[in-house]
Amino acid sequence: MAAAPLALPNNYTYEVAILVGLNAVVCVGLNLLVGYAGQISLGHAGFFGLGAYASAILAARYGWPPALSLPAAVAGVAVLAWLVGRPILRLRGHYLAMATLGLGIIVSQVLATEDRITGGPDGMTVVPIAVFGITLSGERLWYWIVGTLLIATVWLAQNLIDSPRGRALRALHGAEIAAAAAGIDAARHKLGAFVLSAALAALAGALTAHYSGFITPSKASFLHSIELVTMVVFGGMASTFGAVVGAAVLTTLPQLLAGFKDYELVTLGALMMLTMIFMPRGLVPTLEKALDAARRKPR
Amino acid sequence: MSAQLLQSLFSGLTVGAIYALVALGFAIIYNASRIINFAQGEFVMIGGMAAAVFVDAGLPLPLSIVAAVGLGMLVGLLLEKLAVEPARGAPVVTLIIITIGASILLRGLAALVWDKKIRPLPAFSGEAPLMIGGATLLPQTLWVLGTTLAAVAALWWFFNRTLSGKAMLAVSHNRLAAQLVGISVRRVLLVSFGLSAALGALAGALIAPISFTAWDVGVMLGLKGFAAAMLGGIGSGPGAVAGGLALGLIEALGAGYLSSAYKDVFAFVVLLAALVFLPNGLAGHGPAERV
């Protein structure tokens, strides 16, 4: 990642790299919930959007400095996720998918409808972040901020996965009843993963808003939730690096396809279907397995 | 009964009947395969759009509708053959992503082939509204309700009185046992996608004269149909119909008495509450989990 700036010729490529990093932070968090704990969420864009709007509104309408509004927004979303997560995470499988989907839709509809506060469907401008009087701007500076954050998130996730809590999460994924019988507090661990992934989504959302200076309700939409889950599944569930790779590929792709606007949906849909049909476990685990098999081949 | 209440009930039942048809599509595919088909809404879009395009091309209306339902069914069969069958045995999330990918692909194709214009479809039998108790009732509403009723009756007959229907029920109860008595599970899967797609396309053609149609109407209709199926308890036929009608009425009453801007939100708020208090839907029962 430190070497990447050498390969990035201009501000536009930096911008794409920053977006990749921010999406990767969301995906690493979401992967803890979907990939490791096995709990599907089709509404994480709601948390992303809430984080972005909460920080933007606190800063723009109430005059909070963004250095304060951003952590406040993340904390607020975490508390909210804890409150709604408690009843919702008792649901399983498709019912959980439906509940999270409903949550996401409620958030995006509220953001689009309360136009006096949020600016409605047209979105609102967001003030830049300033720390000790220095305004954070410029693609290069943001690249390093987001890069550091991503490394910290990956480090956190990797440590968590190898900790007793991480093993508990994986046990839940295997068989919830068996895990509970083995003395694992299923509800508490699921809730923990849910709140952590929601907080990471909110953090990335707020940073995206302050970085780009603009936010619209589409960031909280069902389609964005789907994009996030697709990144996780495309890269490979239960693989932190898979989540990063998934975010990188699926964030860059639309930029590459920007010239063929009419074919963007068709290409994206076909790509999603083909990857999942031929690599149902996702890109990184499939490649790992292929590499492994090649290495083990007797010479 | 006040005219406003009656008006809300009429519009709620109309939309609810459409949701019920979409929800039945979800239930049929779920029963045959345990897959939630997120492309269900696109069948609705195809039904409405194809009918409108065929009418534009000069075909008579009844023929256009039949052709549109046929096209929807064909797309459903292709989806099963080309995308779902090759991925059999994949994890649930993978299958969900495949059907979501299919829905994005179909939406993109519709925008390419039929462009992004909003299209009207003429009402099946005239536009002159009937006046009942001070509320207006469009003739198309009667078409929607009548056709839905007929479709539900036909489905009941199919699942309870024909061998193919009983075979599908058998597969939904116990796949392995059904296979052992000689039922082709693959054929059942194929039929379930064709049937669901045809139901969806029929719903699309029915509602298009009331609410117009466009390349992107499938998203919300699909999600509402999914919500209705969940509200009723996934996999339950009567549950899907009850869930659809309930969702339509909640929306119409909410829009009429509380706030029309939050029409879509009411449905999901009620749904969340229902899920929290009735985790298996109105008609569903809890699954026994094996470890």
C-alpha cells in the first residue's frame, strides 16, 4: 500500500484509491458479521448513510467541529445498532435478511423525506474536517489517512478472529445450537459483531462525506447495501483480505466502465452471477485453494 | 363508512393483490429450492413493460398480455437453467447474490432494449370509474382483484389436485424422500421458476394500467413482495396472500391518514414489528434445527 502512490499518476487515481480504502473498511467489518458469524445483513448502507448524515448535520446545522461530530456520529450509530440489534438478531436466515433490509430502507426513506434537515433526495454539502485548525484536504493526505485506517481495521479484524471471541463467532456460524450448548453466549457475540460492523460502516460513511464534501441518500439505499454485501461475497467470505480485494475490484470496476454508462448495469449483473456460479466461495479463497493444490502436486 | 376510508381500502386491496401475487412467486420458489429469488420483482417489470411494448407495436391488448406473461415465464426458465442450476449446493448468501445479480442484469437489459421511458398500458376495459359510497373504483381494480382470485384458485387446484403440483409439495416437504419415490427434483425446480415468473409477469401486466411501468419498477415491487411473503411466513401460500393484502392495506391507510411521503416506510415498520413479535410470520411455524 505504501508503494501504491508510485503507481498512481494523478489525483483521479488517488480519489479511486481512497474510495476503495473506505469501502474496504466497511467490508472488513461486514465480513466479521456475514463471513465469520454467518449473519446476513442487507441493510448496512443504512449505517453508512446514518454515520455520514449524522456527522454532516451536526457539523453543518449545529456548528460542531467535524473532529467532534465524526466520533459522535460513530458512537451514536453504534448505540443505535446495539438497540435494534438486540431484538433483530434473534431472527435467523431469510428473516434476518428481511429485517436488516427493512431497516436500511427505513433509514434511506427518512433521509430522503426529511428534506429540511437532510436536503432531501438532492443531498447536502458537508464541511471538511479540520484538526487543530488545519483543514484536511488534498488527495494525497487523505490517501494516507484512509490507508492507515484500513491497516488498523484489518489488524483489528485479524486479531479479533484469532481471539476467543472470534472462535466463538465461527462456532456460531457452524451451528448456533451446538455453540450455545458448548457455553457460548450466542446473542452477545452476534450483537458484538453487529455493533462493530455498524460502527465501522458509520465511520467510513462519515469520512466519505467529509472527504467528498457532499452526501446524498443514495449512499444509504438498498442498492448500496447490496453493493457492500457483494464486495464481501465476491472477495470471499470469512477472509479479511478477500473483503479488501472485493472492495477494490468492485469499486474500481464502475470507474472503468464509466465510459459505457448504458452497459454498466448489464456488466455488473453478469459479473456478479458469473463469479458466484463459478467461484461460489469467492475470489480469494478460490485462488488460495488453487495455489494450495498446485503447491501440493507431486513433482 | 367514510368515503376516504373506502377509497383507502380500494387502493390498498388493489396494491395488496399485486403484492400477494409477487409473494406467491417467492413462496413457490422458496418451497422448491429454499432460495429467495431476488429477481422476482424483475418478472413484474418484464410483464408490464413487455405488454406495453407489444401494445405499442400494434398487437391487440389480450394477446400482448399473454405474450408478456409468456416472455416472463421464458426468462424465469432461463434464469433457473443458466444461473440457479449450475450453482446448486452453494451457500445461501451466494444464491442470494446470484439472484440479485440476475435482477441487476435484467434491469440493465430492460433499460437497453426498451429504453428508460415511463410507459403506460391501456386499462383492460375502459377508464370510466365507478362510484361506490362516494369513493371511486377503477374498472382495472376489479380486473386486478378478479384475476388474483382466479390465479389463487388455479394454484390451489394445481397444488392439491394435480400430480405435478403434489410432486412440488412433496419436494418442499422432504427433498430426499421425494427423490426416492421418483420425483425429478430438477424438473420441480424448473417448473417453480417458470410458474413464479409467470405469476410475477401477470401481476406486472395487471398493475401497469394503474401505476404505469418503467425499467426500474421491479426493485420496490420485488422488495414489497418479499416483505409480504415474510409477513405471512415464508413458504406458506395462504400466508403470502394474507401478507400481501395486509401490506397493501397498511400502506394505503398509512398514506391516507398519516403521511403519503412515508408510504413505503409504514410497510417496513409494521414488518419489523411483526418479525420481532412473530419471528416466523403470521402463518409460519418455527423450523426444527438439526445440528
